[in-house]
Amino acid sequence: MVFVARKSELRVLDDLVRAAADGRGGALVVAGEAGMGKSALVDAAVGGLDGWLVLRAAGTEFERDLPYAALHQLCTSVIGHRDGLPAVQRLALESVFGLGGETTPDPLTIGLAVLGLLHELARDRPVCCVVDDVQWVDAGTRQVLGFVARRVAAERIAVVLAERSPSADGDRSVERSPSAEPGFTDLPRLPLPGLGDAEARTLLRSAARADLDGEVLERILAEAGGNPLALLELGHRTGPLGLPAGNDDGPRANVADALEARFARQVRELPSAARSLVVLAAAEPVGDLGLVGRAARLLTLDPAELTAAEDEGLISLGPRLRFRHPLVRSGAYRSATPGTRRRVHAALAEATDAETDPDRRAWHRAHSVVDTDEAVAAELVGSAGRAQRRSGLAAAAAFLERAAQLTPDPARQGERMLAAARARLDSGAPARARELLAQAERRPLAPADRADARLQRALIEFHVARSPEATVALVDAAAGLPPDRARETYLEAFSSSMFVDRLPGRLRQLGMRIREQAPRRQDESRPVDLLLDALLDQVLAPVEEAVPTMQRAVAAFRTATSPWWMELACLMALDLGDDGSAEVLSARQVALAREQGAFAVLPQALRVHAIARTVFGRYEEATASLAEARAIDEAAGTVSLSFAELILAGWRGDADRVGELRATMRRRIGRDEAVGELYATAVLRNGLADYSAALDTGLASRAQEEEGSYVVWGLDPEFVEAAVRAGRPQECAAVTARLEALARTGRTAWAEARYRLAQALLDPGDAESTDARYREAVGLFARTGVRALYGRTRLLYGEWLRRAGRRADARVELRAAHETLTAIGATAFAERAARELVATGQRPRRDGANPLDLLTAQERLIVGKVAGGATSKEVAAALFLSPRTIDTHLRNSYRKLGISSRRQLRELPL
């Protein structure tokens, strides 16, 4: 009846499902205050979907802390179709649903597995996923729903989410919703406002009793405020004088509270047995009639008495027990005394199978006790462990909090509060973590726990503020930890400060503090220990002393089996001029992160992979890595700094893009002239022959280094080129000394080539020695994989030859430079080479257009992976998309490229 007044909104839902039936899936959030008819509207839209598979779930306030509770409701009936999924995804689903060995699946893997499951189901018939009351859906399911909803555009899948929004005068039930849970603000929304006067009158007249006069109807219209449920309830259950039928509980702040009070009163008016059964059902949110029946018999109640509540229109009985409206459930639950609630939870706990559903049993037990209870607390700790293994961090934190509250021993209570605080921080709720930490510190903690509390407090401030003060506090807190954990904490603090801390001397001071607290280990160190020592030496020690330590760290990570911290070793290899190690480490970290499902580190690994490929002159590979990193960030809802994108734009000579990325990065980190920005800007300005600006960047970098900040050694050659071309070679003494020391101690072709090139640029005028050094630099760069610097060196040599009057020799070098730099996409440097060639009297050759330029960035990424032999499912898993979406992109790419098969795709020069 309600949806008759919502014809335009119903058309929107009908359009959504019609498009999904044609393979143009989508998602919609139906939002409105309690009682606005969200459920009735959705029921009307999906009720007539013949030939569809409709999956339904509903969030409840009680289950918001149970990991993936709503996902169980949504997918339990179809989980048997998981066999067609890739092994990693299948195992993730089996872990979440308790069907196999407990693993620790990443939330993104779970989201991809659910998307894959729906994709398999949609092969046979369209699928509509309906989730009611998503404001109460647990955090894990919310993340999965958001992931899936954003990736069904090419699927026969419709996702409809009904979300209660707070009323203007305050809906207390919505205010209790956890604010840290991810939202759906970027999805299309269908708001349901109050009905207009005409629609409200029509609905009221259809529902009101015949003996109500016009004045009473006007009073109901005013009180309901256009709320359809209120109109139906007041019109049907109002006394003949317009007063509520029966005794009311007094005035309410809003319509939702008033309706909840009315439903509570209706429950209280039921016969005693029926009333107790309704409260029992309200405490069992899944609607499992078998479970409700078992619990009822434990309370010596007859489940058949529920028919009295059904006759009153409060519930409906079928395969599952459903309440007429969520406000009926909440009204029924709150209508009971605390003692009654505890009794029904105790019965539900006893009736729940401890083997198949231990977490729900533990949660019911936790709500059944008044005082502390170690047995119940221990059961909750077990549930927390299972939640953590299933990546349900928010649920684990909730279990641990409740366990701490029920723990009788103060010392153990403090331990569990510490664990809850850690879980809250890991789940992205630092404010709540801080509150729990304060409570834990008021308990009698053991010395080790007291040290852990100090570390957690420092970690909270470090992750929230990322300020120098927070970093120092983290370093000091780590001093009381076991040695291995302390050194890992030092590494995290120091490496974070390297790239963003620009305050004079701060990084050097921090390094000296860490060196004092964590002296070098004399035994066989782990790769992370070697890396910490190498980073400290790079900032604190002379080049000759730092290089051997750095080389040992890089070598250790070449055989490491964990992807963590490997990006720092790769950047260190680039600083050393060790292109072989940089190639191995950047690829190895990405591979390990993918194999191990380490999605927390994979985006950063891909960005460092892109930096290495950029310096090597493999820009298409760099672009593909960045596109994949952005896909993971978008799937996870995270935002990363743009250093890699900035460096690629600088090498491409894209001044507009560099400016855009610099502005974005400065907004995010709150300061300018970060390390990656300085390097990218210097490369860009040298490419554009704006040597004065490039020199200013180099001088800013040198000033930061003198003040004790971290500087990318790869900036040194940019500084030398800019200073010489700007007519200020005297500025180069310090960086030239480092280039010479690095070439002498590092002894790699790349490091020696950089030094020979600097010598050639700085040569005072001996033409024969200058020529020899240029040739030596070109030859050394030819032995490396650094094509970009090889092309630039030939450009510099050609420019010198032209100025020396050797036009024929200059043309050879400049033509080679132009071809190399054009081929890799270093546009600004290629144009420099073109101008120099024109000055010698020769025009550069122009190559034809690249057909791949017709593709979007995502299409290029997909065709590149497919050309490499990956299947649609494998590409979908890597990019967190559905296989159908991948096939759609491939069809579009084939059309643009004028081909029709994967075989032809592999023959293209990708």
C-alpha cells in the first residue's frame, strides 16, 4: 500500500533491475528515516522478479559486532556455488563461512570472492542482492557490499541497499550506529522524503478507521509529518477522539521514537507467553524459527503462542520469522525488563550449537550475565581470535572489549583492554583505542604490558598526527620492547620520517636517537636489522662507510621471503646505482605481495616498481603498475601519496600533471618540497631546459641535506646538469664528491657512469679528456638497464659536440638520443634533442602514431596483462574487477585496435 504513493521512486528501482537484466548492473541506496517505506518499496520492486535469484539480508543492532553476520544471511543459500572460484578466493569464503581451515583472508580477497560468487550465479540468471537496514550491518559485510556494488556495471547483478537516515529531530537508534564503519556515500542514492500532503491524505484515508472524523484525521496528518508508517499506524490504531489507543508513554522527540513506543506498548498488551516469545525473537536477529523454538522450550514456552503476535501484525511466520518493521523489533526488545533480556539471551546461547556457531553463542552468553564471568570472557576471547583470523578487526575489538568488561581479575582485565585497544587501532578507530588504553592503564599491568601500553599510545599519536613529536614519542616507547620488535618499530618511525619530515636537523636527530637505543648487531642480522642500520648510515655516516652497509641490506632482501620493507631496499638500490638489484627487488616485492595476499603492502610495492621502471625508461610498465595500485587503493578505500605518479610525470615532461600532483600532495602532507617532489621537479625542469629552476630545486635539496634531512642520491646528476647549464658549476663540489665516492666504493656501471658524466659536464675545457669522459659515460650506461639516462647522456654528449663545432658527430649522438627518448616517452628531453638536431641542420624523423594511444589507461593495463598470457579471471583478481568487466574492456580494446582475438593482441608491440 505504501509504494502506491511512491510511483516515481518505484520507477527508479524498476530501471535498475531492467538494466541489470541486460548486463548493465548497478547499485542503489534507498535512504530515508524510519517508517518512510524503504522496505515496502524494495519489496514491491523485487517481488515480481520472475526468473531472478533474489538474495536478501538485513542488519540488526544486536549483530553489528558479529563478523560477516549479514554476509552469512546473504550468501549461505548459494555458498555451494563457490567451487568455480580461484583457490585463494574459495578458501577465503570457506574461512569466513566456517567451512574449511581457518586462514587469514584479506578483506579485499573476501570482497573479490563474493563478487566472483555472484558472477558465477549470474551466468544462469540475473541476481538481485537486497540488504535492509545497512546502518546496522557489521563492518566486514559493509566493506564487501561497497566493494561489490562498485564493480557490477558489466554484470547481470543489481544491488539494493536500504539505509535508515537520522531524522531532523534526532533518531537515537541511528545515532548508536558505529561511526567508524565505511559508508556508501559515493553510490547512487534514492532519498525517500516524507509524503506530500495529497499522497499522505490518500494513504491515511485508505488505512484509517471509518469512525474518525475530519478533525481527527487532520491531527494525525500533523503528527505523522508525512511518515507512511506513522500514517498507517496512527490511522489504524487511534481512538475515536484522535488519542492513541491505550496508554501512551508520553511525548516523543521524533516520529521514530513515537512509533517504537507504540510498538512496545502493543507487545506489552500481548498475552504473557506471546510477549516473552516476541522478546526472545527480537534477541535472535536471524529469524531462525528452529533456534527460537529450541530456546522457547528451554524457557518452558510454547512456540505456537507466537501466532498471537502474528495476528496483531507484529511479525510474520514463514521459512523465517520476520518483524513487520525494525522498529517493532527494537520496541519489543526495549519493552522487556533487563532480567527478561538476560534470560532470553541465556536460552538462545544454550540453544545455539557451540560447534557450528560459537561466536553467536558467545555473544548471547555475554548478554546473559550480570556480573563478571571468566568462562564467558574466555569464550569471547576465542571469538575475537577467530574474528581476527577472518580479518574482522572491528568484530575482534568488540569481542575483546566485552571480554574485558566480564573479566574478574584486574590484571587480566587490563591485558584484554590492551588487546581491544590494539584491535580498535588496527580497525581504524584511534579515538576508541585511546579510551580503552586509558582504562587499561588504570589496571595493575605487568611491566611488559605497561611498556606495550606506552607503545600503543605512541602508535595512536603517530598514526593520527604523523608529527615529529609523535615520531620521537614512538621511538622512545619502543625502547622498552623486546629487541626484534623494537628495531621494527624504529624502522617504521625512521622510514616514515625520511619522506615527509622537512624540519631542519630533525631526521638526523631522530637517527642519532635510534642509533643510541639500537646499536648495531654483531650477530647474523635479519634483513630488517640490516636495513635499519643502512638507512641510519645513509643519513649519519660518510658515503664510504654507508655504501657497504647499504649493499649488505640490499643483498639480504634479494632472497627475503616477506614483502614487508622491501620497497625501501629497492629505493636504496636505486640510490646505489645497482640497477640489477632494483630490477629484482621491485619485481620480487610485487610478486610476493600478490602470492601472500599482502594487500596492505601491494600498492606501495607497485608504486616503487613504477619508480624503478620510470628511471629505467619503461614508462608503459610504470603506468600499468600505477593503474593497478590505484585499483587496489580504490577497492580498499585508501588514499596514497603521489610520489611515483609525480616522478613519472616529471620524466614524461608533463608540467601540468606535475603541478596538479604537487598541489594534491602538499594538501595531503601539509608541507612542500618532499623528497619525491624535489626529484621530479628537477627532472622536469632539466627536460624543459629551465636550468635555473632545476638548480633552485637542487639547492633546496642540498640545504635540506645540510640540515640533516634525507635526500635521494639520484638527484645529484640532475643538480650537476642544472648547475653547469645555469653557469654556476661551483655549486657542485659536494655532490660531485659524493658521486666520486659512490663510484669508487659501489663499483657499479651505473654509479661509475654518473660520475664520468659529471666529470664531463664540469671539465674546464680539455676537449680530448671531456670527449673521453662522455664516451666512457655512454658506454657505461649502455651496460645498464637505465635506458632513460642512456638517452639523456647521448643528448648531453651531442649538445657538447655541437657547441664544439663537430656537427656531424653531434648529429649521430642527437639522432640516437632523440630516437631513444621518443621511444620511451621522455617527451621534454626528446624535444630538447629535436631542437639540437635542427640546430645542426637536420630534422628528426617522425614515427607514426601508436595505436595503443587510442586505449584508456585501464584498457592498456588489461590488454597488457592479457597479452602476457593472463586469463580474464586472473586479470579480474589482480585488478579487483569481475571477469565480465574484464571481457567488456577487452571487446572495447579489440574494436579500437582493429583486432578480434587474444592471439592478435599478443602480436602487437605492447
